[in-house]
Amino acid sequence: MSVYASRVSRWGGVAFVGVVVVCVLDWLIVSHDNWAFGVLALLVLPILLRDSIGDLWHPRPVAYLNEEGLESDFGFEPWSNIADVDVRWCVHGGLADRGVAVRVARRLVLHLRLPDLEPRSPTRQYAQNNVSRVYGDRIEVPLWGSKSRVLADVRRASASYGFVAESTHARI
């Protein structure tokens, strides 16, 4: 089963690009000193807007789940190599105290039985704005819905491996 990001998050991408367009146009109208930046921005922004609007009409899935395993932009990981699943807040991007950008997001965390630094390549194209992260002992996948929806989808797909869900953790 293919799972998709919520419609609200897809509209958020369009809204973000729209705000950027308004800011660039405002900058061009108020500040006339750097037209090269303005021309470059006006060439690049329509491409971003086209991609964002394209996600509304033809969204790409965040992940694909079946009885064999889970596939996303990182590749494919079989249920037989997934020991534990949970949903938690993950920090990416650096350290806030050093002035480096930090991003905090809820993710589906797949704890692996055996380290797998190079999962099998994906066979489909996935949403560009949802990036998974692969570590030696775990894989972090962006959520495609609420915590309960994501765990229910994983439970259905991995039923052949005896998935048992707990309140905050799920063991396979």
C-alpha cells in the first residue's frame, strides 16, 4: 500500500513558495539596486511553484508498505530485519548553541536487527520533500499522518511478522 503526505502538508509547500514570491516581488519594488538577484529569483521561483502545485494534483507517496517490508526514498528494508518500530521526535541539522540550523520533526524510527548501511535501492519515485535518514542501527522515515495512523499502517502491512503494538512502542 502506498502512503501519502496529508493534503495540509502539501498545501503548506504551495503557501511557502507563495510567501517567498511575495517577499521577492516586494523586495524588487522597494529596492531597485540589485536587479540581477530579482531576475534570477523570478526565473527559479516558477519552477518551485510548479513542483509544489504538481504535488497537489499528482502527489508522490512518502512510502510503500507491503507484507515483505517498507520502501521509501532510502530504499527497501524487509520486516524480517526490523526489530522494533516507534514514533519519536528526531533532531537533525546541527547544534542550536553553535548557531547551526536545527530541524526537529516526528519520524517513524525502524530499529534494525542487523546494521544495513546500504538498503536495496527503491523501485519507485517518492515525495521529494520527505527525506529519510539511514544510520547503522536505524532508519528514520518522515510521518505520513498521525502517530496512530502510521502505526496502524505498519501493523497492517507487517501482520505476517506478528506485529504487536503498544502505546508508544511497537515490536515486530
